Amino acid sequence: MAPATIIGGLLGLGVQLYCNAVRKLPLMRNPWEHVLFIGAGAAFGNWLVDFEERTALELKEVLAKREAAFNHSSAERDA
Amino acid sequence: MYEYLGILIYFFIALALSLLLLGLPFVVSTRKADPEKISAYECGFDPFDDARGRFDIQFYLVAILFIIFDLEVAFLFPWALTLNKIGFFGFWSMMLFLLILTIGFVYEWRKGALDWS
Amino acid sequence: MYLEQSFHKQISFSSFLFENDFLALFPEIFLVSTGIFLLVYGVITSTSKSLNYPLLSYNISWYAIMALLYTSLLIYNSPINNAVLLYNTLVIDDFTQFVKITCLLSSACCISMSLQYIQTQGDNAFETLILILFAVSSMLFLTSSADFISLYLAIELQSLSFYVLAALKRNSEFATEAGLKYFLLGAFSSGLLIFGCSLIYGYTGVLSFSECAKIFAAGVVPFDGIQAVTTESALVSLGMVFILAGFLFKIAAAPFHMWSPDVYQGAPTPITAFFVITPKIALFAVFLRVFLQSFYDLFPIWQTLVIFASLASMLVGALAALSQSQIKRLMAFSSINHVGYLLAGFACASIEGIQALSIYLIVYIFMNIAVFSILLCNMRHTHNNGLPRIKYITDLAFLAKTNPLLAFTFSIAMFSMAGIPPLAGFYSKAYIFFAALGSNLGVLAVVGVCTSVVSCFYYLRLIRIMYFSTPKTWCSTARVPRTNALALAISLFFLIFCMAYPAPLHLITHKIAIALCV
């Protein structure tokens, strides 16, 4: 979880810095917003990794079920 | 045959009532003819005029609003006839429909679509 | 006695409906009732004399964004994930969940990009937002529709909202033209669609997609005693072709694309953004379901047609965009071009094809969010006769000097649309081409690569105008609004880093593709 948190936090910081830069404001205006964005980014990174793991598991399950159904039907056809 | 007697009576009552309503004005009304009253009347237009004349957009608006409420009645009839079969669920479905329709009515009212000016 | 029984039956019936169907449809019910509530709130408040007739567009925009976000949360946390609801009229599964959340989030993004436009432009019609909410809720119903009636009703609700949205600027000739054109052609295409549905219904006697699938699958084998419906029947194919034509009209694919540049140009820019970004995914979702489920046994017929539409869209989109000088027309042709690639994924009709199509749709949404959140920024002019917003492609000329970061973002979006390697656009295009090659559709892949090269020309021309031309008049963007900057940042980071970590997108699209293909 550590790399996800760090990378997510960096991305969050990047989003906030980009927002300030594209709006031509001082980059570090209102530093508490940066903290907020780092937090949000870290949460997002963790969620994404968690989401990936969850989806991978579900996908494996679905694929196994599909495989079983396919084998079943082909066995039926052969018999 | 006998069971249609009610309809026959109803028919006569309706005939009598409509004749009464038609006949009463000839007897009791006050008559003061003026050019506006005796000229032919067709939805507010001069009947002999260029057909391409402009007329008020309000007519369209009223017609469209009328169609909506007309259709609502078309839904209400079958609903009313089957109300004892469709139960509370059917009853509340129609109430929901009427509620949404009423919201539309509130909208047009507040927007001033019904002000003829 | 009898009455009592039927009463109990009714009670159990409606409690079943409330426990399952309405629970599963709760997000949609929430969104629709929020729309109605906001309508009442808006009309009562904005006409109230005691409140001094307040302007509500901005306020209601935020409410609409909130409603969309809450609805997507409700769908994400829905307790029921796989169900057929309301007597086979609606269906929910992983695929619809994904599509619905994408629809909701992208339309929330569209509204938040347009906040400044809504504030500065003097229309003040809060109904716009209500119409957008209704259009989005109809897209939700469209995505989960499981028979032809609910499909048609949802498409009609969506189209009616769109006609009004296109003609929103009542005093602009262009907008009125756009609305009228959209209405006439949209009504025509709806007519084609429902004619196709009626042919199918007349021939098979069923309306639900799964029943249709059963009939067509059993079609070649005659039942005893029952007149067999064969898939070779001309009427069934005719009905299917009509449905396909209606669908191609709605997504503006090439033989039926003529309305889209005019409508996209004439409509107000936020509405154009909404038209470009949101509805495609819902339409693709439902028609994938129709064609892969119901008409799978007519596959050879519709595959030919879809391949033709795909080739035509790629070519028209790439060639016609070369001569456009207005940026919104250019984006319209670019979206026709993208629809060509999407249809290439459609024509594969395999799991890889659908997966590639879903990835492409997501990337397409992000690229267009980046482009339109730049186009929706207000401009400051040094001369008086200018427009408050970028209209012609030459208006971009100042951008690299006055706001280099914005120009950089725009270039990234353009490079991604053109499909330059390290960006998300390349990833999605490559995936489409591999899927096409995997299903023996080499011609689609080859033509796709060629048109992609052609389209590079006009995407890169925009970048050349931004960086290397010297404009006669100068203008700069006013301060980019907060929400636009946020949308820009997120889409820029997505476009750049998608290639670095594509696993979540890849997995979820694989999962939903399997959910669709069963």
C-alpha cells in the first residue's frame, strides 16, 4: 500500500500545482489545499489498487465459470 | 329488452334537458344586437380574410397544454374502470402520475404560460 | 374468499416489487425525482417577487452536479448487481453499472466545466440543467433497457431533451437551425428505429431482447407444430437493418452523419461538449446489447454493414475535417472519425472488440473533456470586435505565448487524439486495431491506421497554429476557472499516465465485456 499512497499523494499534489499554474496563481497559494489534494490523491491511489485487486479476483472467477460452462457444453455435445 | 329501459329513460331525459337549454334563451334572454355579436365567429378570427395572416402564438400554447391534459383523461378512464382489480399499487401509480402532471402544471402556471396578454 | 386471496396476492406482489425492483432502481428514481424537485424549486424561486426574481442557473448547476455524484455513489454501492427488473423491461449487471457511472461522472464534469459560461452568459435558463438531468436519467434507463419498448422510450426521452438543449439560445439563428435540424433528423431516425422494432415484433411476436435471441437461435431448426422462424427471413433482416440505421443516425456514424457538424456548431458550447462527451457511451452500450444478444445469429448481415459504416466514418471524419476552420465543426468531424474506430470494435463482436471499444470510449471521454474545458474558458481581447470564446482555429494562435501550460495541455490532448505513442489515445487505438486483426478484419485495421495518419494532419495543424503562427490580434484567456482547471488536470494526468498503469482499466473493461457476452 505504501507505493500507492506515495504515488497517489504525488499525483494529488501535481493536480493542485497544475491548477494553480494554469490559473497563473502563485504555486503554493493556500497550502492547506495542497494537503487536501495530497490526501485525496493518496485515498484515490489506495482505492485504485484495491479496485484492481478486487476486479482481478472477480474476473478470474468469471473466467473460471465461463470455462466450466464451455467444457460442460462441449462434453455434452460430444456425448 | 327490459334491461335497456334505463338507457331509454336516460335518452329521453337527455333529449328533454338539451331541448330545454336550447329553448330557454329564446324565451327569457334579453336581445341587444350589435355588429360584434351578430358577425360570424370562428375561434376569434374574421372568417373571410387572408388565410396567411399572423395569429397569436398563445393559440398553439393553449392547444399543446390542452393535449396533455386530454391525454391524462385518456389514461384516467381505463384506470377508473379497473380500479377494483389493480388495487393500491395501481391507485398510487396513478396518483404519482397525477402528481408529476401537477408539477408540470405548476411550472407552466408560474412561467406565465396561462396569462393571455 | 376469492377477494381475500387476490388481495394477499397483490400485497405480496407489490412488496416484492418494492423490495427488489425499486431497490435496484433506486439510483434512477433518485435522479428523476431530484430533477423534478429542482424544477419546482427553480420555477417557484425564480418567479418569486418577494425574493426579487433571483438568477438560479449557477445555484442549480451545483445542485445538478451534486445529484449526479450522489447517483453515481448509489450505483457504485448498489446492493443488487445482477437482476432483470420490472417484468423483463430493464436489466442491471456489471456492464450497465460501469456505463452508468461513466455517464454520470462525465456529465457532472460537463456541467462543472460550463459553470463560468453559465455565470457569464446572460441566458439564465435554469431549465438547461433540469433538461441535462433528465437526459442523463434517460441514458441510465437506456443503458439498462432489455426490451424494445423501454429502449425506444428511453431514446425518445433523451432525444427530446437534446432537441431543446440544442435550440437553447432562442435568439440565435444558428442555434435555432441546429435545433430544427436535429429535431427533424432525430425524429426521422427514431421513426426508422421504431419501424425496425415493429417489423421484428410483427415477425417474432416478442419484444424482449433475450426472447428474441432465443427465437433467432432456434430459428434454423423447425419446431414441430410451430411455424419456424428462420433467420434467413428477409423481414427479420430488414427490421434489423432499420434498427441499425436508427442507431447509426443517433451516434452520427458516416452515412448518417450530416446533421452532426451543424448541430455541434450551432448549439451553445457547453451543450456541444455534453453532446460530444456523454451520450455515445450509453447508445453504444444498449446497441451492443441488442446486436450481441438478440441479433447474434444474424451476425454476418450486420457485421458487413457495421464494417461499411466504420470505414466510411473513419474516412469522412479524417478527410472532411481537413477543410474546417471552426473549432466546433472540427471537433464534430473528429468525433465522427472516433466513432469509426468505435464501430471497428463493434464489428469484431468479440470480447476483445468490446473491451477495446470500452477502453476507447473512456479515453475519448477524457480527451474531449480536456479539449472542451479549454474551449469553455472565457477570453480577454485587446480589440473590441472579438468573441468572448475561441471560435475559429486561428483564434488559438496566442495560446502558447499567453498561457504555455494551457497550450501544452491542448497539445497533449491533440497528440492523444492523433494517437501518438506514449499517450492514452495510442493505447486505445492500438487495442482497437489488435482486436480487429484478431477477428480477421485486417481491412479495418489498415484503413484505421491510414486515416489516423491523415487525421494527424489537422490535429498537428492546431498545434502549429498555437506555437508557430504570429497572430494579428492578441487575446488571452481570462483566469481559467477552478473547476475547468481541475478537469484539465485530471484528464491531462489520465492521458499521460494511462500507459504507465493501464491494469485497472484493462481489467474492468474485460470484466464488463464478459458480462455482456455471457
